[in-house]
Amino acid sequence: MPEQNPRRWAGHASPDEELARLLIESIDNYAIFMLDPSGRVESWNSGAERIKGYSAGEVLGRHFSLFYPPGEIIAGKCEYALRCATEQGRFTDEGWRLRKNGERFWASVTLTAMRDATGQLRGFAKITKDLTERRLAEEQLRRSEEQFRLLVSGVKDYAIFMLDTEGRVLTWNSGAQRIKGYEAREIIGQSLSRFYTDEAVALGRPWDLLGEAARHGRVEDEGWRVRKDGSLIWANVVITAVYDETGKLRGFAKVTRDLSERRKVEERLRRSEERFRLLVSSVRDYAIFMLDTDGRVMTWNEGAASITGYTAKEIVGEPVALLYPPEEVAKNKPALDIETAKREGRLEEEGWRLRKDGTTYQARVTLSPVYDATGALMGFAKVTRDLTESKRAEDERVRLAQAQEAIRMRDEFLSIASHELKTPLTALQLQLQSMRERLDAVEPKTHAKLERAVRSTERLSDLIEKLLDVSRLSSGQLTLHLERFDLLTAVNDVTERLREAATHASCEVRLQSGQPIEGDWDRLRIEQVLTNLLSNAFKYAAGSPIELSVSREGPDARLVVTDKGPGIPEKDLPRLFGRFERAASIRHYGGLGLGLYVSREIVEAHGGSISASNQPGGGACFTIRLPAVPPAQGETASRPE
């Protein structure tokens, strides 16, 4: 395109056209620009620059799909808009568009085909308005209305519904259905008079309440209401007049609360003595009861029955001394406690109390004197809490702490003992190795003994290394040293190093399948895992072939070791990778039961997994999966106990 002022349209403009251009240029609330017939931008006003973020120099000549999200482009939205505007003359739409910075905004778009006097398509005029704020406000309003609707419909303790101006039901929530018994389909459109007694309807009470609400905006009432089944409830009712924006009465909001239980309680309390107000009979975690001035039980709650074992029938009227151990009764403690509470206004203590079955329990007790309105002593309120469970929980916490300390001391001992053993053992191995090299010509019995000594020290060294690994895992000091290598090459190296051990066990090691797979792993540790698995197979599947396979499974490398041995008892599979765990049927092979535990920790430290299973035809199968990407920086093999 030839250079042009980015704010100007191509061609020579008449004064009227120039005036129109200046007018469009000055509008910054709308993006107004031209497209050529193929959809490329030919003009750009200040509103377009403000809304979309592009300067004219950045956007002229580019296709208008630049403003559409990728999904819309793939769906062919741009071509569809041009086609509709071409065929119908005009295309309007609302949807998400993109600014230069990648931010989305909700836009109203009008695309109009521009034709010359001959009817030939010259391009398109495109007008875009940013409606993001309106969209957000509408969405917020929609969410608010939806939340309010869900809130009202979900309320079950209140009947909340709307009435029209004639008192007919318009809406119905779950609380209304629960309290009044009607389903929505049964009551919507019906008169609110259904909820009133015949006497109230005859007196015009429903219409009086609506009239008062219309006059004063709100009315509150309490009285009897009728359920669907004809039963009565005592209800608190609030009716609020609802007006539209013009002030016209549109109906009434009605909120009804069932106060039947409260009314019954109030009636019962009015008929009962003062002492019953002080009890919460439904409390089960506390024994709450009243004593008279002589210390005899007057009331009894469920918590008291649950804690002491006495029913109300058994204990009411009896002296509170029944709840004290004999040695406390001998000291006159029940009477002394009452005197202390009377004198000091309250007694609070912890001590032993007695159950009906003769067992004792540790209790926290509060004893308070109760006076009537005239100041006369009516008796004592006693609250008792059984501390048995909390004491047991505290003892359990102490035992757990002691067990954790024992584990820590054990791990510390293993670490120290392993390190202390490793140094002299290394020296002994070197000496035996040197002797074996110098005494090749000695008589066979001496040479055999020397070989057994070398193998014993090697086995002992392996056990110490496993103990050291366990110590490192427990203390979080087993750190991975990652390097990039081919897993198949590492598998071949390990099988080659163990060829002599395989021959000694009469095991043929075959690489069934394999492909080079590179990844970032700790080579020494991965080879250690494979060595553990093969060594186990040489012991437990001696005389049978062992197969290995290396393959890729999605983003992971998969290494499988199978044998034709006796397999693993199914009951032992879940605990096979535990510390110091061995399958019951193979314990006679020896070992500490640490190899598979260390292997699991190493594999999981790499972000992988290791599992064991039995093959249908017999034998064990171990599967290792390793991600081909390294674990997080600084991640170690440490795991909480």
C-alpha cells in the first residue's frame, strides 16, 4: 500500500466528506472503520484506537479477524459476518473480541456493506461498541438474582412467597412446602385465605392484613394458621408491599415462620416452676440438673443419664451423694461442696465421681446457687462434664509422642551403627580382596574359605548400605543427582554387571523388548533399584528365566521385570514395599526387608511409581514408571513417617 496518513481515508474527499471524516475521527466511544471487500482494515478512528488498543499504523491493511478470539476464527465467524453483510446488506452481532494486549471485551458490532452507484461492493463499514461494563453489570445482576432465587428457594425454616394484588399465591419455596404442606403446583394461583382459620376468614382478617400492608408498606402478625392437612400452627407473619419503579403496587412478599414449638415451650415454661427454665434437657455431653436446698436431685437431663447411668426415675429425689465415691462421702464432701457454692456463689473443680455401675470417672463440675426474683435460694444448678475421653486422648498423645521419639532414636541408632560398621568393613573387604589376589595358588579349601569370607563381607556391605539409605530417607538426606541418560543403556549395563550372579543362580536374563528412552534421572539410584529387583529374582526365582522390557507409555518410561518363580502371596502384596516387610512364604531366604522399601522411595522421589503383581501363569512382575522430566528443584526422597 502507498504511504498515507493513518487517520485519512484513501482518495480525494469533498468538503462534506472531509467534514464527515473529521466527525468520525472525533468519536471515541465507538470504533468506526472501513474494511475492503476481503475484510482488511482501510480506515481507523480514535474510538477504534481507544477500544482495541491498536494505532492506525499497526492495523491498516490487516484482516479484521485480528480482533476475534481463536475459537471464533476457527468456527468461521469472520467469513460468516462478511457473507451475511454482503447478502443482506447488514450484519449485527454481540460477542467477545480481543484488544491488542490480549484482553477480551464484550462488543456490539454492526457490519454494513458499502456499494457504489453501480451496486458493486466497495467494502464494509464496521461499528463496534465496548459493552463490557454493561455485560458485567448484567452478569452480576443475573448472578445476584440467581443467588437470591436459590437462597429463597433453599430456605426451609421460613415460608417465603409472593402474592399478587388480589392475594393469590405467585411463588412458593421449599420452606413454604415444609411448613404449610402444599406443593407449588397445588397452591400457586390459590388465595392466601387457605392458610387462615374459618373464623379469621369470616372476619376478613387476610384482606385486612393486605390492606394494612398496602397502606403502611409492611404489617407483622402472629396467630393461628392452617396447614394442608387441617392442623394448626402458631405463625409469625410479615407481609411487605412490593411496588415497581413507577410506584404501582405489584403484589406482596409474605414471610411466615412456624413458632408452634416456641409457643408450646413458652406455655410449658409459664406453667412450670422457675427451675425448669435453667435446664437444657437435650444436652448429651453434659450432665445438667437441679438440686434442692438439701442437696437432693430435682431434675435430670439426657446428658446426666448418659454419663452416670441413672435414669430420671431412679435418681430424682435421691441425695447427690450417690454420685460421689464412698471415700468422698466419708469426708462429707457433697455437703461441703454445697456450702462452698452457697458461700462463694460458685464452685468449680475437677475430681472423681461415681457411676451407677460402680465405676469412677474424672469429671469437671460446676455448682451454682439459684435464687428466685425475691432473692430466696431455690436450689443449685449442677453441670458435670465427663473428662474420660479427653484424658484418654491426652494419654494417647503422650504415647504417640513417646512412640515417635522411639522411632527417632531407632533411626538415629541405625544411622550411627551403619556408619560405624561401614569403615572397618571397608577395610576388611580391601584386605580380603588383596589376600584373594595374592593367594590364588593356595590349596582349594583355603581358597574356598576366602571366597566365602569375601561374599559374606559383600553381603554385609549391602545390608549396611540399605540401612544407610533408610537413615537418609528418614532424615530427608537422600538427594537426587539428576543427569540425562538412556534408560535402555543403563538396563544393559546392570544386567551385564550381574551376569555372574545370574549364572550362579541359574537364571537366564533376557531383554524381551526395548527402545532407547532418554530422561533426567539419578542414574546411580535407578541402577540401584534395578539391581535390587534382579537380586530378588535371582534368590526367589532361581533356575527360571527373568525377562526385562523397556518401553514408552505416554510421557513416561516403563521398565518391567518378570520372573517364573513362585510369585508373591496375594495377602502380602499391599505391604510388600513397607520398611522391614517380607512376604511370609519367602522369609527363609533372609534379608532385612529393606530393598523394596528403598526402591519405592527412590522411584517416588523421581515422581514415578513402582508396583508388584503376580502373572497369570506364575511368577512375579514388578513395573516401574518414570517421568521423562525431572522432579521439582531441590526435591529429595524424604517422606514424612
